[in-house]
Amino acid sequence: MPIEIIYALISFVVALIIVGPIAFKLGVSYRMKISEAKIGTAEEKARQIIEEAIKTAEKEKREATLEIKEEALKSRNEIEKEQKEADKEYKEKQNDLKAHERRLVQKEESLERKNDAIERKETAFVQREEKITRMSQEVEEVHRQQVHELERISGLTSEQAKEYLLKTVENEVKHETAILIKELDARAREEANKKAKDYVVTAIQKCAADHVSETTISVVQLPSDEMKGRIIGREGRNIRTLETLTGIDLIIDDTPEAVILSGFDAIRREVARIALEKLIVDGRIHPARIEEMVEKAQKEVEQMIREEGEAATFDVGVHGIHPELVRLLGKMKFRTSYGQNALKHSIEVAHICGLLAAEVGVDIKTAKRAGLLHDIGKAVDHEIEGSHIQIGVDLCRKYKESAIIINAVESHHGDVEPESLIAVLVQAADTISAARPGARRETLETYTNRLKKLEEIAESFKGVDKTFAIQAGREIRIMVVPDQVNDSEMILLARDISKRIEDELEYPGQIKVNVIRESRATDFAK
């Protein structure tokens, strides 16, 4: 490297060493001047800001002071206003208290005056009470004297007079009671009979039913008299077999071309009739064939029973009856009561119940159901012990009939009290159906016993002289002793006799109780 370059480098380094600190000092001095200038400016701004802040604070202080003074003035005004109102209210209360005090003083004075008046009245009452007591004693004394004088004049003691008066009053009350009972009874009967007759007549007119008396025999027509011998068989074996299997008596007499089947069980009689007719058609009559035909006839009759029961429910319009009850209804076709067919009677009662229910406004279907089932016990009363009513009640309970139906069945003969209007309608419909002319046959013995019992009931009453059951037991005519029964007691006697007949007798329809009192005067011309 040339020396010139080295000297140049050394000179540059030395120059840097000498000039560098001077330049640094000059830079630092310049920066300090700039910083001092900026600091001065910042201080000036700070002073200005502080001065503005002081001015703003003083202004806000003055404003706050003014607001506080205004609030204080407002509060003082409100307090002064409330104080005035309180003073005014206080004065008003003081005035009210003074007025109340004046009223109390006035009331106190008034009470004192009233108290004085009451004391004066009490004194007057005491005096009057003493006077009344003295007068009462005098009246009692006069009364005793008058009673004594009356007893002396009449010859009766006070007890005897009381008894006489009580008897007189009792007779008058009896007379008035009898008149009142007669009027009320006549009025009630007039209205009730009118309505009842309208209902019953309407029901009867709307319901047309056959009345055919059932018998205990059936007649089977034969193609010829020669068939009688074949029915009897060798040594009578055929007829014995038929009678043994069916339980029915075969009567083969002189009646031409006919055999009579006799028996009280209509079902067995029907089985025997069908079996015999089949044997006649078939022509082969011997014990084995008879047994076969009887078995077929039994199945036919059982099918007929079910069909009759279903037809009865369809005819009446009652559904939902247990199948076993339907079968028992069909069985009633072969059951009679006083000659009246039980199934026809039940259907008729159901129709009448429905018509009456429509008139009085109760459930028609329930009424028909009760009427149809009211005699259901008659279907099996020959097989089960007990009355047909109790049997019917047990059957209805067993097959889940309603309480209304059960009570109607139980009460239709009056054994128990009816608990619903439907039960009463069943009673009426049963009586209407049974009492129709030609509906039933009544044995002479039952008829005469009823008439005898009717007269015995009437004769058991005191004062009855003679009794006559007339109009086939529809009326009982009673002659009374005039000296023992007066006109008023006669009305009560008729009522008592009718009640006794209702309680002790069973009869269709109604019985008229006619009490007759007759007074006769007899004299002789001499």
C-alpha cells in the first residue's frame, strides 16, 4: 500500500477523533435548545389549562351554590305550605272534637232525662202490677164462686163438664173432618180418575191383543180310524212308549179320526203332538221310531221356544235382554194363568206400559222392558220352589237387570212398595191386561171365596148390620145401624173398609164400597 494512502487514512482517523467530540457536543447542545423550547411551550399550555380549569371550577361552584339556594328555598316553601295545611287540619279536628263533645253532652243530658222518665214508669208499673195482682185475685175468687154456682145449678162437677165439652168438641171435629175428607177425597178422585181414565182408555184403545183361553188338551187329526190301532200298537206298547217319553196322556175314544192329548204341561203336550204327527206322516210306528221322533220334536220345540222369545222382544221393541231370559220368555208361550197365555199377557203388558209411559212422560223403553219381564218367573215356577215373583226377581238379578226392573217385577202384585213410577205403571198394565173381559178364567171356588172374604171384612167393623157383595164382587153394599154410626162416621167407615180390602184381598180392577145408613120412624094408628 502506498504511503500516501496510509497518511490519508491516518489523517482521516485523527480528524475524526478531533472533530467527533465537537460535533457530538454541538448536536447535544442543539437538542437541548429544542427540548427547552418544547418544555417552555408545554409549561405555557399547562398554565393555560390550569387557569381555564380554575375558571370552570369557580363557575360550576357558583352554579351549584345557586342551585342549592333554590332547592333550599323550594323546600322551605313546601315545609311552610305543609305546616299551614297541618295547622288547618289540626284546627278542623279541634272543631270536630268540640262539636262531638257538645253532642256527647247533649246525649248525656237526654239519657238522664230518659232515665228519669223510666224510673217514673217503673214506679207506675209496680203500682199497676200490684193493682193487677189484686184484681186477679178478685177475679179468681169470683171465678171460683161462679164455678161453684154453676156446679150447683147444673148438677155437674167441673170434671164432668170438661168431659161433656170435650165429647161435644170431638163430635164436631169428627163431623168437620169427615166433611173435609169427603170433599178432598171427592176432588182428588175426580181429578185423578179423570186423568187415569184418559190414560188407561188411550192405552187400551191403542193396544189390541187377542184373548184366547188356553186349554189343557190338544187334538191330533188322524187320516183314518185304522191309525188308532197302529198308535196303540201290539198290547199297547206304542201308546205306552209315547206316554212314558212325553209324560202326556193319549185319549183314544170314540171320536172319529182324532186322538186327544191331555196334560197340564203345555211344552210336553206340544212335544207329544209334533212327535205323533211326524209318526202319522212317516207311517212307521214302533218304540224305537217313537223315541227318535220324540227327540226330534223336543229339538223343534226348543227351537220354537227361542224363536218365540226373540219374536216377543222384537214385537215389543226391547233389545239387549240376556239370551237365557229370551229363552224363558219363549217358554212362557206354553204357560197359562187362569187360562190366559203368559207370553201374550206379558207382551200386552209391555205395550200398555209403553203407552202409559208415553202419557205420563217416563222412559218408554224401560217401561216396556219391565212389562215384558214382570212375569218371567212363571216360565220356571213349576220347576223351582217359590212364588213366580221371587223367582222372577232372582232371575233378573242373576242376569244383571237394572234396579228399576227388579223393583217393578217384585212390586207388580203389591208385595213390596213400588220405588218408581215405572213400577206403578207395570201394576196398572198388569191389572188392565188381566181384567179385560175374556182374558182370564176364574174358578168357581176362587170366585165364591173372594166374595165370602169380602163380606167377612165388611162385617168385622163395629156398627155394620148387613153386607151384600154384588156385581160379581165389583161392589160391596153395607147397611149400618143408624144408632151406632152417624153420617160423619159413615164416611170414615167406608174409607177404613176400603183400606182393609186393599190390604187383605187380591182382585182385578177395583171394588166399590157403598155404605148405606137408613133411619125409619114407625107408629101405629089406633
